[in-house]
Amino acid sequence: MDHANAFETDLDRNPANYAPLTPLTFVERAATVYPARTAVVHGARRYTWSQTYARCRRLASALARRGIGVGDTVAVMASNTPEMYECHFGVPMLGAVLNTLNTRLDADAIAFMLNHGEARVLITDREFSGTVARALAQVVRRPVVIDIDDKEYDGPGELVGEKDYEALLAEGDPEYAWQPPADEWMAISLNYTSGTTGNPKGVVYHHRGAYLNGLCNVVTWGMPQHSIYLWTLPMFHCNGWCFPWTMAANAGVNVCLRKVDPVQIFRLIKEHGVTHYCSAPIVHSGLINADPGLREGIAHKVSAMVAGAAPPASMIEGMEKIGFDLTHVYGLTETYGPATVCAKHDEWAALDIGKRAERNSRQGVRYLMQEGLAVMDAETMTRVPADGETMGEIMFRGNITMKGYLKNPKATAEAFAGGWFHSGDLAVMQPDGYVKIKDRAKDIIISGGENISSLEIEEALYRHPDVLAAAAVARPDPKWGETPCAFVELKPGAKVTEQELIEHCRSHLARFKVPKAVVFCVLPKTSTGKIQKFALRQLAKSAQAIE
């Protein structure tokens, strides 16, 4: 005889006791509780939380009046400006999906994303109008184009849209009655990631994951209420690691920054009392190596978060020496940005600075709101021993893992094989339960926080008539973490120079993807003719082979 569970009988979900999780409620609460507190700072512009909320609602209303609704894609090509921040709330308020575009990409890549994501609206900053104009010439269906004409930008660039962003907002209702998603599993954003195959994959986030990781950032970092956050990290990267939503939950201050520059960063830290910022290792290194005089006058605690290519212990040591408190996190586009943290222990303070930096350079343990982290044998799906030596693949499972890849069921199934998300990163599990990356299963090159596909570089090299065979691998770099290094086998009698090949690549690739060095050699191959990239990576580490 079945025994009824009294705790589940007549105790059902209803509007009084259950609501779908969405980070959109964060901005509504900040505006209600702290209406007059500063929310966004950008140059001479200042917006309070009530003003920011009203602007987000105007954006949602104006887009809704243009027929944009649930499941429609709104793409944004913008720097870290108030407009970019507002899009993180205004676009999903009407059920649409926000697609933030990497401003460093070339027109072909942007065109692919606009086509693949089927963007119905494109909001674009004047600075990127040249790239955008070339991309729009390739789209199947031209989206409605809205210009951001930011007065803090005084460089080149024409307006390419039909209307200015402020004029669009003027069409909208500041009291727009937006609704939370009917289901927290609904998509909130679309982020493209570079893979080892030619075209990038579209990673889909849901409202639940954005809500949870937005809060998890506060908890993991121990952020005090009303923290002052400097936008050194691009908001186009994994939706700024979910920090647009984090800062609304925190009711803090968003200090905008169009371009990373140590002079400006130190100035803004002093001027606004910045307490927190995030960035790739290269930005931190730039601050460490900047004129020490720039740091004079910073008397308060500054907390920094680093992720990207595994940061060298020397960079972590350098941050400690300049007095910034560094937290190391790790994740992927597919995990809403950070999904592990190198959680610190009090007893590490007794170690010498070198050993302490070594501990802090590890990828660490799972984020509080990521349910599973493991290092596994990808074939057997069994965990590797925690011996610090046996390599396996880093895998995740839980609420801050993507819905999947847009229109790519095969890649989604492969990524989630065995009930875990396969990161493609090889690591060891150390005896204390901390993960340490050792290598990458994929041949992705991470340079200055940007993912670069080796195949894309190779395709560009193969376009040169003198190239017989080519391979691109990561070369360690003290400034960028890694830079692309190309190995080229020339056709008999060819006389092309290294500089000529680099110039050739510049005509086909975004600047940051261009190889910094080209080595001419007979490429090592397996018996089946496959190029041995492992051997090339070893060569790339040898200064004699490059210099």
C-alpha cells in the first residue's frame, strides 16, 4: 500500500509561493529601495537607480512597440557604456534575447552572428560603424539599426542606423509594465564562443542561471552592499561574467570605461573610490607594470578578479605587491563566466609570497551555485585520483551551465555527454580538492582574454600561394598570456618572408588573431599525415626556435 507524502499533498505551487527566478527583479528592487543612489557613471553622465530602471523600461517599451517580443534577438555592438548596461535589462524585459557582440571581431564574424542569431534589432556604437557597415552588407535580413552616439567617444565613425538610441528611448514608456518570464528556463542571452572549428557556437543562457550567478558573484567575492565596480571587463564577454545583474542586486555603482588604459583605470579608482573590478591577466599585468606614481593616493582596499588564460604566479605575486586583493576564478562562456574560484584559506597567509601565489594561481573549487565540478577521464567518465598528477578533463554540471548551443543539437549532445558539460580543458585534481589546469584538449589560443581559433589562423595562412602546410599554436607571452605562433612549411622554391606572411594574415584576420611569429620548418606529422601540434607547442616555448 502506497503511503502518501503529506508534505506534497495539497501544498502546490501558486503565485503566492513560487516565482520564476530572473535577474530583472534586481533592477526593480534597486530602484524601489535606493531610488536616489547613483547606479551608473560615465564621463559627465550620472544616472540613479530610479533613472536607470526608467531607461530600461523605456527601451523595452520602444522595442515592444516595434514588434519585438518573446524569442526575438536584439544584438548589441557596444563598449562599456550606460546603453550597454541598460540593454542587459531592457531587452529581456520584453522576453527578447540579448546578443552582445565582441567588438574586436571582424565583419565576417559579426555577419555570421547576426545571421545565425537572426537579430531583428542591432544597437551599435559609432566607434564600430565601419565593421558593422561591412557586416550588414552580408546579412540575409537587415535588422533595425540603432546608433549609440556616445559623447565620451571622439574618434572616427559614421552613424549607420535609422535612429539614435536616445531617440529610441523617447518612444518608450518609463512605466512600461514588463512581466517576468513565464518560465525561468527561457533564454535571456546569446553569447558566441570561438571554438576549434571555423564558425563560433551560440551559447544560450537562461534567466535562472543569470539570476543565480549574478548573486553568486556577490557571495563568492564577499562584496559589501553598494560596492563601486569599474567596468574593465567587456560586457560582451559572457555578459560581463553576469556582473551587470550582480551590480543591480548589490545596488552598487557601475563606473563605465570605454577602453582599458592603466592611466584611466588608476584615475577612476581614485576619483570614484572603486572597490572592485574584473579582467583578464593582461589588464592586471598592465597595472603592475605601470608607472608606480599612478597608484599614489589609493588608500582604500581594491579587490580584483582574474580569469582567462591560467594566470602566472608572478602576476598574482605582482598584484599582491601593489596592494590589490586578487581573487582567481575560472570558467567558460558555457558556464556564465566564472564557475570555479580559488577559495583562499587563512593559513595561506603564513606562506611566503611565492608559495602563496602558487596556491592562488590554481583554478580552484566550484562556485557556490554550481552544483558539480570534477576532473574526469572523458572516455570512462570516472573521476581521476586527487594526486595532482593524473590528468583528466574539467567537467561541470548544475544551474550555471548553458541551455546548449543554438541550432546545433550535435554539438550540444557532445558537450553534455554522460550528464556533464565537457570543458575541453585538461587538468589535475590536487589532494586538497583544488583543480589545476595543465593543458587544453582543444587547440584554442587565449590571448589577452580573447579566444582565438587555431584553425581560423591556419585557414588564412593556407590562402597564401606559397604555403604548403601550416599550423598555429599558443606561444607563452609575458604580456598577453599567450599569443598565436604559426609554423609554416613552404612550397618548393618559395621565398616569402615572415613579415610578408604576417601582413597577409592581417588582411584576413582581426588584429588580435594575427600570429606574432612565423617559423619556417618541415612540420612534424604522424604516420597518417596529421600535424603533431603537441610537438609544435614544445617548439613554440623555445626562444631559440622563435627569436
